[in-house]
Amino acid sequence: MLGKLTIDALPFYSDIAMGGALITVVGALGVVALITWLGQWRYLWTEWLTSLNHKKIGIMYVTLALIMLVRGFIDAMMMRTQQAVSLNLQGYLPPAHFDQIFTSHATIMMFFVAMPFLVGLFNFVVPQQIGARDVAFPFMNSVSLWLTASGAALVVVSLVIGKFSAAGWSAYPPYSEAQFSPGVGVDYWIWAILISGVGSILTGINFLVTIVKRRAPGMRLMMMPLFTWTALCTSILIVFAFPALTVAAALLGLDRYLGMHFFTNADGGNVMNYVNLFWIWGHPEIYILLLPAFGIYSEVVATFSGKQLFGHKSLVYATAVITALSLSIWLHHFFTMGASPDVNAFFGRVAPLIAVPTCVMIFDWLFTMYRGRVQLSVPMLFMLGFIVTFVIGGMTGVLLAAAPDDVMRGTTFLTAHFHNIMIPGVLFGYFAGYQYWFPKAFGFQLEERWGRRAFWAWIVGFYLAFLPLYILGFMGMPQRLDRYYVAAWQPYLIVAEGGALLILCGIIFFAIQLAVSIRDRAALAISTGDPWNGRTLEWATTAPPAAYNFAVVPHVHGIDAWWAVKQAGKAGYRPARFHDIIMPGDSSAGIVLGGMSFVFAFAMIWQIWWLAAVGGLGMFSAVLWQTFDDNAERRIPASEVEAIEERRSIAPAFASRAPM
Amino acid sequence: MTDAVTTAVGSDEETEAEEAGRAIDQRTYGFWIYLMSDTIIFALLLATFVVMSHNTAGGPGGHTLFRLPQTFAKTMLLLASSTTFGFVSAAIAVGQRWRVLAWLSVTFLLGLGFIAMEISELYGMAVAGAGPWRSGFLSAFFTLVGSYGTHVSVGLVWIVLSGCEVALRGLNPFVVSRLCRLGLFWHFLDIVWIGIFSVVYLPGIL
């Protein structure tokens, strides 16, 4: 009746696991109790959970990412603490538990922090930047969100019911095969990846179509803002790369569930095929995460330098070149596979090439700042911190991509390099975007001082936490050690622990910043939709934007369309009369589909077949219900549009005489 | 920036017919992109099959398992169903609802015939000791052909749903656009089958 699910699935075997489970359960119950106490369930359901408004979906994505960031960071803190003390077996975590933690840390950070964060920013920003009222497929957007949330929920639930995978975030066989990992951990990983992966592919299709088909009249491709360009290239990469991850995870699942032999040691399995499939997705994935961050840096640097972006065209070409190259360098993740010298030579040559377009971008940003009026706002600080720090990550990446240097692979040098790309490259970019677009989303700015403190805690913490790992890599320390016997390593690991504590401060400062800003929201409120004197079209809307973004669809004649409107003195333009606007209505089918996918995956993990059938039928019904409904739309009458537009006050205060 | 003289003079709002037309255009384009990502899935499954084509682990290989007449019959059923879907499209063009329904039914039956033959082929192999758990080669074969069969089955369900819609709602622009996407899907599956036939069956038989 309940498959493999018994009372033993609860973590009575370990105090630490029990503690984690209790915190998760109490936290979830606390949120439920709080919403009930505030009486906000109806509001939450009608205004948010069932909303097809791309801005609200974006905000929900970012919220999911921030919550999971805390969850993933707790894992990081536990690992750093373990390594700081575990010289000569003095750690507090048993090996099997440590293995679960590094697996869930990376899985969460890649799939449930970085991915939802970037998709959230796409959702909030891209339609506004291209002068559109919505994405191409609003309902599919909601489905993507709830499938992603469902995957995240699976990883969180694994903390309470059963154990998570201990096979690393890449789940390499043969260790991840049923023979060596008989528990449900790897199954949790597989289903979380499959469910959220479908969500990602749908997102990729959605934004590809949105950007190609829904741009404002006159906006040609080369006039698109850089963030939209990176969103377009990222969507292309998602559509082409994520199927490889789906195939890899599904074939691993077939091995585990049906006893097939894709990746087993015996009976004709081929382990290296998994590694190939995984990195055919895995390498483009790095650029799926990085390109949007590059787009954000481009927006931020132009706005806060008060200048047009230097080399807009070359940045677009660099983005496109990275997109193309990123699909053809996956093999540098496993030079030691035993491929022929020709193959290794090819990939060893192509991989460092990606440094060229990246350098083009860095120089373009530097030249944008050159002779500009640089304002050191919080987003700009993250941008500058990125430029300085990312160069180190780029250079260590070239070292790792050179086939003869492959001895460093598998050491903490790789860990340090990877985090050097992911934290200053990816996460700082998303933080900059969060700080930059927050006032647009909520109508008030984030408090500056706590933002600065958070930035300094993050960047200093990053250096302290990861530079020691570069040194340890040269000293030969392998990745993912739960214990060691080399006393010389310990001082570096203690410094790294200190860095992690500083990053913890950075997270706390962000939380304080948010709380302080909400408290002082009246003082921090912005009077126009354009607090930074921005250049691109998303600053033309109100803050927060009306459901339809633009009462009148703008005409575009060049890059930096909003800046040109302001220069022409037409920012306050009001049409003679307004028109009805048709927007998608709300739909609960998306969240029902996401919930049913969770039921289905949970049942598959625990092999409760009847429940899996229920979940599968539920998913099918939700899709059917929505698909054949062509009238799921809401008409906003012209009078209401006019009333909303009357309330807004565009005062292009500093726009009139600013230098170009 | 001299070229960027922008005026905020509003465009004339789209009419509802234009809006509907644009929505359909977007869906068609989105569906093409979905097909491309599905192509990647089949390409990777095919590549995996090629990698594993000699990993029979002492079990049976393609030479002993594949039967030319059976494969030929399956292929003919599929090609015929693609042709009959072409007749569906022709019937849509002249707006004859009963003819659409008739050709959809024929397409459905041909597809069903293909699925029935495929199930009997795979079932026969499994009971004869050549199931997907026997060797890496057979795992790859069953997964590739099984995924293909799943796609065709989804197409069959879709044909039934579309048939009901045509019967109940008539040929309005949204129904027609869904039928066109169904057509894209069906012809796409045909092309994938050509790939499977040439990479999986032909080398095994010849």
C-alpha cells in the first residue's frame, strides 16, 4: 500500500538529521500558521499563486530562489565547519551524512537557487524591456514556476522523509546505480531534476518566443537591451541543452527502476556515456547561469555610469559567440576519460577560446565606465566586485581547461574555481539585478547602507572562503573530504570557515536590509517609475507596473529607447484616448499541475504505484482543462486603464539635461 | 544616439482578430521550438544506441532479433498515416468538418496499428529472453523504440481529443491551429522514424 515508505524513513537514526527535519517541519508549519493568523490565504491564492501576471510570477521565482539560498547555505556552513574540525577524525558528521550534504548543497544551488533566480528576473524584466504586455505563453509560465517549485519541494522533503542522494550533484554512475546506492536518495535527485528540468525547457521556449515575437514595434534585434539579448541566448541554450540532462537522468532512472544496463559496470553498460550526456547539458548550463548575469552587469554599468553602453554591438556578438562555443566544449570536464589525443586536443583548444568573448565584455564594461559619471550604488558595487574577482576565476578556468594541467581536477582547486565563477560571476549579478529592479517591483528602494554592508561581507567572505581552497588544491587536497590526516591543511580550512561566517553575515545583512526597507518604505518610496534615471524601456512603466505594463505600446527607433523618449521631452506623453486591454485571466491549473507532479514524483520515489497513477492523472487533467479553454482572458476596460494612468506621475526629474 | 529619435506616439491598438492571429502565430512558432528540443532528445537516444550497439553482453543482437517484413509493415503504416494526415489538412483547407473527422479516424487507426505491432514486437522479444534488462544494447533499443512509441501514443490521444473538439466546436481558428500543430507533431514523428529505421533496424538486418 505504501511501497517502500515505512516509519524508518523518518530520521530517528541521527540527532543532526532529526534537527534538520524538525527545523524544516517547524518552519513550514510556522509559515502556514502565520498566513492563517493574518487571514491571507484567499489573498495569496487569488493574487499570487494562481496569477498569470509575469511580474508576479517573477517575484515568486525570486522568492523561491532566496529561500532555497538560505537552505543551500546551511549545507555549505555545515561542510565548512566539518572540514575545519575534522583533522584526525574529529568531525561531527558521519561520512554518509557529509556526502548527502555536499550533494544537496550543489543540487539546490544550481537548480533551485540560480535557475529560479534568473528565470524570475527574466519574467519580471524582459517583457517590460521589449515593450510587451506579457510573455507569449502566460499559462505555461505558471506551469514552469510550479514544476520548479515542485522539484525544490522534493529536495526539501527528502530532509524529513528518507535520505537525499550521496552521489554528488552530478550523480555519476556506477556509484549512483541501485547496486551501490540502493536507498531512495538518488531517486529523489532524479525526480527533482526531471520535474524541474521540464519546467526549465518550457521557460526556454516561452522566452524565446516572447523575445522573437512580442517586441514593441520598431525594436529590431540589434536594438534590444543587453539583458534581453542574454535572455534570448540563454533561452536558446536551455532549449538545446536541457534535453540532455533529461535524457541522462531518465536513463539512470531506467537502470535503477527497471534493471537496465545503460551505465552499469557489467552487462554492456557504458559509464562514460553518462558523463558525456551529463556535461553536454552541464557545460552550457554554466553559461545559462552566467549570460543573464552578464546582461545585468551591462544594464547596471550603463545606468550608473550615465552613459550609453560602450560597444553594444560587440557585446551582442560576444554573447552570441559564447552561446555557440558553450555547446562545443563539454569534454573538457573529463579529459581523463581516455578519448583519443585528437579529441582531447580539439576540446583543449576550443575551451580556452571562450576567454576571448568574455574579455571583450570586460573591456566593454570598463570603457563604459571610462569618463562616465560613475555612481557607486549597491548594484554597481556588486558589478565592480565581479569584474575584479571574476578575472581570477577566468584565469584559473583557462588553467583547468588546458588538457596537460588536468592534475588539478578533483582537488579543491576545482571547487575554488567553480565557486569563483558561481559567486562573483553569477550570484553577484543576480544580487545586482535584485537591488536594481527591486524599486520597480515594489515602488520603494532598498536601503543603501545595509546593502553596502552586505556587499562587503559577501566579497571579503568570498575571498576568505575560497582563496585558501586554491592553495589547498596546489597542496593536493581532494574535493569533498569529510576527514583528513594532514595537519598542514587545517589552518587554511579554518580561514575558509571564517569566510563562510562572513558570507553568513552577508545573508543576514540582506535580510536586515529588506526588513529595514519595508519598515521605512514611506521614506524610501520613489515618486516615478524611474528611480535610477534608467535608459531602457522597463523604466518607462510605473512602479509597481500596472498589470498591462504599457497603456500605449511604445514605438522604438534605437537602443536605449526610454532615454531617447526622455531626451525628446516626451516622457509624460498621454494619448488622447485609451483602449480596452486584454490580458490573460488567472488560472489555478498551473499550481494544481505542480502539486500533482509532486505527488507523482513522491509516489514514484517511494514506489507507491496507485498514488503515482493518481498524480499522473491529475497532471493530465490539469493540462487538459486549460488547453482547450480559449477564453481564459480578462478585459481591462479603457476607463479603468485611464483611471490607472491618471494616478501615475511621471516626473522625469533628472532626464532633461544629462550628458549622453 | 542621433539615430534614436523616439516618439512615444502610440500605435493603433490591435483588433481582436489581429490579437487572435498573433496568439496562434506565437503558438505555432513555440511548437516548432518544442519539436527542436524533442529532436535533441531523440538524437541523444540514437547516439546512445549507436554507442551501445555492440554491447550485447553475450545476448542476442540485431541480426537475430529484427524481422524485415515486420519492420517494413510498421514503416508503411506510419508513412500511410502521414499521408492521411495530409488529407486532414486538405479537408481543413476546404472547411469540410465530416471529412476532417473521417481522415482523422483513418490516421488514428493506422497509428494504432503501428503501436499494436510495436507492442507485440517488444513483448515477443521480452518473453523470449531479450528484454531491456538483458544487455546494454537491448536497454538502448527498448528505450529508443519505447520513447518513440510513447510519442506516437500521445499523438493518438491527441487525435482523439482533437476529433472530439472538431465534432463539438467546429473548425474555429483555434481548433484549426491545434490541428495544424498536431499535424506538425505527426509528420515530425514520421521523420524521426526514418532515422530510427536507418540507424537501428537497417544495420541490424543487412
